[in-house]
Amino acid sequence: MGTVLRRAVDLLALISLAFIATTLAAADSIPAVSSSYTTAHVAAQRLPRLHSLLIGHGGDLVFEEYYNGRSAAQPANMKSASKSVISALIGIAIERGLIDSVDVKVAEFFPEFFSNSRNADKNQITIENLLTMQSGLETTSNRNYGKWVLSENWVEFALDQPLVAKPGTNMLYSTGSTHLLSAIIERASGMNTKQFAQEYLTSELGFSLSYWSQDPQGIYFGGNDMEMTPRQMLKFGELYLRDGVYQGKQVLPANWIELSYQPHAASPRGQGRFYGYGWWLRNLAGMQVPVAWGYGGQLIFVVKSLDLVVVATSDSNPDPDRRGHLAQLYDLVEQHILLPAVQQQSPPALVAVTRQNLN
């Protein structure tokens, strides 16, 4: 018995040593703890309007923090970041054969608002023009936003705006354009846009949409007032990072993502900013980074070269400090997340953050 017991003890010791060696090897494979995310966290704590900051790398959630009283369970109003979701839905509708292509004329979906005497000069506006904010129609955003959302028919109001540029030429940001896309999805699919989104997009990612406002005709607001939790926003960003694949299934066509990231329109908002299909393209850390942008600081950054997705949500209530907040938020992401990742070509881990698989 003594010999057997000694052999058992020796075997346990060998197993323990093997476990320790494996653990140390695994620890060596994890990037060393860096001050990069620590300083990002410190900088984030100084932003009174920030609600969340999440970083995904390689399919893992490597940083997740909530600020100013927010929690993971609370959904964020994505504001105009939902324009990127509307773009995805158009891509899915085309892939499913419900819409022929981005070259289809908008007038085909709204014959009641087009005739020889009405809106005849707008017959050449295409779905692609709406996706790239180049419809040529006067904007329904900014100074005209209040009049638009108080109108009795948002689709009619948007289409009745005068042409101020030739379709497909100048970029003029307008939420009316993406709302028309929502109406097109409804007419092409026979489903309301929320049902379409949940059947073909969000359910594939493992979640359901919560609140999403509607216009007076019941059309879901294309390009505003959609809610997701920050983790759900991260999943949406991951879908774009993985070329439209989620858990081995092609949810969104890869070529649609490629088209979405092309600089179809130059933004008048500043040098180095472009617009694709519902995504902003912004120069950050020496790269052209696709960004889903929403009013007040609702952001999804997708950086394929770094295998990285960053999500930030913020207080969306109007405030004079919101522009300063947005500038600080872009600076935080660029200086404390993207630039260190470019230098290391692997995002550093943060102390006390447990890596969680997004699936």
C-alpha cells in the first residue's frame, strides 16, 4: 500500500506541475497588461456624458465599463447610428431578392407621390442615392427636422422637398433619406421594418430589438430612435468585422459590407471624412475607420486590420457641451485604444477584466 500511495502522490505532483506550466504558458500568450486601456478608463471617467465603453478583439469582450450610473442591462438610444442598421437591412433585402439592386428608382415604391405634374424632376433618385446621402433633396435634418417630424406624413414630406442638387452628386445629410429606406423595406417585404430586422438580422445575432419609434403611418423611424444595449451594438459591429458571418452563418452579404465601406460621398463636415452606405469613414490613427455615428456620442468603430470593435454610448439629451464631449470621445478612442493597438498590433488586456466570448 505504501508504494501505491507514493506513486499516487508522485502522479498528483506531476499533474500539478503540468497544470502550472500550462497556466503560465497561457498567461504568456495573453498580451501584457498595458497602461493603454487603463488610461482609456481614466479618461472615460472624466466624461460626464459617457454611459459605456466596450472593446471587442478577436471575438472576445476585452473591456467593458459603464459610467455615470449606467448598467449593462440599460439599452441606449442609438440615434443616427441606426442608419448603419437600416443599410444592413437594405443589403439583406437585396440579397433575398426583395429589391433588385441599389439602382432601383425610389419612385417605383411610391407611385402615389409621383406623377407628370408632381415630383417628376425627382424620378432619377435611386436607393443608392438615399444610402449615400446624395438624393439631391433638401434636408429634413438640422433646421428642417422639427417641421418634418411634426408633419402628418413623413414619407410625403421628405419626397416633396425641392431638389437642391443633381441626384448622385453632392452629399446633404438627411434623416429623411434613411426613413424613405425604411418605408421601402416595408413595401418590398410586406413586413414592417422592425419585424424584418428581427427576423433576418437581430434574431440571427441572438437578441430582439426593444423600443423603436414610428411615424404617423406606423413606419419605423429609419435612421433614429432605435434602442440596443451596448453589448448588442458590439454584436452588430462584430458582424461587420467578420464579413457578415455570425456563428458560421452568412447573415449579411460580405460584398454589401465592402460596398458600405467605400467612400461614395465626401462629407462637407470636414476634411478626411467620407460617407459610404450608412457608415461614416473617418481618418483615425492613420487609418480610414468605418464608424456608425449617432447624435451625442453613440458610436460603433469597426477596425478590421486590428480585429477590433469599439462601442461607446452617451447621454443623448441636447446640451451645449455635446460637441466637446464628442471630440473628447473621438480623442479617447484614437489616442488610448487605436494608436496603442496599431503600435502593438494586438490590443492590450486591462487589469481585472475577464475575457468574455461574445457568442
